[in-house]
Amino acid sequence: MRTNKYLVVSMAMSLAVTIGVGFSSCKKDEPTPVIVENPLDAEVYYIAGKVISENNALEGVKVSASSVEATTAADGTFQLEMKSKDDCIVTFEKSGYVTVTAEVGFPADAKKQSIVLLSQELETKNPPVTISSDVEQTVIEVKRKMIELTFPAGAVKSATDITVTAYKEGAKKTQAGTVRASLSTVNCEPDGQSFEKPIELRMKNPTGKGVYFADVKHYVEKNGVWSETGAADYNGNGYYVTSIDGFSNHSFGVPCSSQKGTSKTENLKSIVIDNLGKMDSQEQSIDVTSHLGWKIDGTTSDLLKKQLAGLSDSDITALSGAVELTLASLVGGAPSVGEMTLKRDARISGDMKTTVSIVERTTTTVFSFPVVFGGQTVALTIPVVKYDGVDLVITTEKGASHGTHSGGSVE
């Protein structure tokens, strides 16, 4: 009996080993998916956009932010890869052009691979003008002919070359409250040049005879910070006037209240990379095409006519141009909407399906400026739609070969 008992146990153990070997052999025969790292899984964020000058794409502009640099391509486009979504300052610079900075902020809930878009216009510096020490001279900024400077005799100790160039500021991070909107901004060089006597700085009223901006102030930029120096008085002869004792970037600014309105998202398209059932990895290039720029929600002239009934057509036209130029100092570039395409590379592991949805973000902000019309101060309200950027919403699905890790996920 004892012999039979041992025999049964021995046979059971042999059977278990045989079955185990069989199962092991089956597992070895099952295909194993190739696992790769997908660049779209990286936690990076992008600042991208386009730089133009005189309505043409500008190549060779150095664009930098937080030690990250890029150079604009032949079509004026650029892209910066950022390691975090912290607010930052973007600098645009090219020899012979006025250097401009813009503020960038990612949404607090920005997903990895999110893109913030910027459009910027650069101005070539005007030719130098020589200021004499013994005669009074008036210099008119030649591009827009809105800014004039009068140098009294003795303002400089000896003949001095200067340049005065009107330019468009970079975009500001939109926030609720009152901000400085620039009616005109000028770069005056040599930067830091001081004068022996005060220089009169004047700006022509850009709005026509029947209306003008109220509460205009003079601002000076030093080390990237704009500071108010005092009022720029409207003299009744069509000029805002102030005085300066040195050169820097100068702005005639008007208080502008901003009220952030609706934020919208739109799924522009979805790209499906289906690699289910295939054990090899797969690579695919993705075109991320979205809108770039901003527009006024409505026709500027129509909005102004409704709020300033009785203003002449010529003054409406002039005021429309001034309002759009002033808004450009807040949202960057001229009011226009184009498209921009960015390339992204995807690598998908074996037996996996990935869907990339391109979601565009827009924000409507209502800006308000004070103007004097008919002896009364009126607050003009202008709604602006800005194309902020895009999010990449990535959904993955794993096949059965991934075992207990199979299934779907959204990032």
C-alpha cells in the first residue's frame, strides 16, 4: 500500500511538471509588442508663432524665453520648447530692427504638449538724425508721422546722432482690471542719452477733430518695466504734449479696462494611429494646424458708430485705425487671422491605438477706452476674439498582448 501511495504522488508531480512546461511553452510562443517611448508623452509646452515686418514674413529673428532660443524660418515662424508652463517674457530681436518683448502665460490647466501662439510685427529702425548743439530742431518720426520732438538750442553739448522709431509693442498677458494701452510707442536712441535741457515730446491726435482719447499719460520703459511719469496734456491744437530729459522707449498710454469674457474650445480634427494587433512599433508625423492672430468681434467702424452717434465718417475712420493700433499694443500684431502648421512626431508601441485630438482655444475679451466726444467722456467698448493656442488631447488603447495593462486612457 505504501508503494502505491508513493507511486501516485510521483505520477501527480510528473503531470504537474509536464503541464507547467506546456503552459510555459505557450507563453513563449505568444507575440510580444515592441514598447517605445512616444515623444507626445513628454511633459513639455510650446510657444509658437510668426514674425512679420511691413506685411512680409521676417526670417532670421532671434526669439528667446527663459534661456530657450529659436530663429524664425523663411516664412517667419518659430517654436520654443518649454519645460514648464510658468509665465515668461519672449524677446524678439534682429539687427537693424527695434527689439520687442511679449508676455506669455499658459492656462493653469494647460495639458502637456499645449501650444500658446504669438504674432509679432517688427519695425526697422529709422535712419539717424544729427542734432546740433546751437540751434533748435524738430524731429518727426518718419514712419507714422505721429511723433515729434523739439530740441532747444543747447540740449546737447555737441552734435549728436539720434534715431526715433515708432513700433508695435508685444502682447500682454490678458487680465481683468485697468492696464496701459499704447496709442503710440517710440524707440529713442541712443538709449540712456540725457539732455542738458528738457525736450518737448508731442503726439498728434490720431482720432480726428471730433473726438480724442481722455486721460492720456506718458510712460517710460526701463529694464523692461513701464512707469508713468505724468499726464500728456491735450493742448487743443491736436497734440498730446509732455517733456522728457532722456532717451529710452516712450509711450503715450491710455487707461484701458479689460473684462475677460467667454473662453471656447473647438476640436479641429482627430488623428487616429491604429497599431492594434501589430507587434512592431509605428511612427507617424502629425500636422497640427490652427488659427493664429486676433480679430474684433464685429466691424470696428460699426461698433464706433453705435456708440458715438453723429461722429463724422472721416473721424470714424481715423478713430477705427487708432483703436486697432491701440489694441495691438495689448494683444500683439495687427488685427488679422491666419493659419499656422506645426509638426509633431508620434511613436506608437506595438498592439496599441492612439488618438490625437487637436483642440483650439479662443478667448473673447471686452476692452474699454475713455474718449472725449461732444464735451463728454465716453467709454468705448470693443470686443476682441483672440486665438490663444491649441491643446493636444491624447487617448490610448492597449491590445490584449499588454495583459492586465490593456484598455484605454486619456491624457
